[in-house]
Amino acid sequence: MTKITVKANGPYLVEGADVVDETGAAFPVEAGKPIALCRCGASKKKPFCDGTHVSIGFKSTETVAVFKAK
Ligand code: FES
């Protein structure tokens, strides 16, 4: 089962999935390890998180409770 965790003030943490480009070619990732995908837009290693979200002070507010309230 694929699981995507929306990290507070950080990346999407993806478990149990491959990451492919628009042609279907797979990005090299370590098998069996979670993958962190950038959602702040500032990573220099997109689509992966490189930790830049910390230095730019990326803040997120998404939670299930907020989503249900809309
Ligand atoms: S979420 Fe980590 S660099 Fe963008």
C-alpha cells in the first residue's frame, strides 16, 4: 500500500511508490526507503526535498481537520 504523509512545514513523505518523470522513466531511489517530495518549491533537487524548506521558513497549515472544515 502506498502512503503519503503531509509533513508539517515540510515535504510529502511517500512510502511504497516509484517516482517517474513524464515519460515514465523512474528516478533513482533507494528501494524500501521513504521518499521526500518537495512541496515548498525551493528544493535544488526537485522533485525531491533537499531540506531547503527549513532555511526559507516554509510554513504549512494543511491538516485533515482544516480540509474537512472547507
Ligand atoms: S519541502 Fe523540503 S525543500 Fe521543499
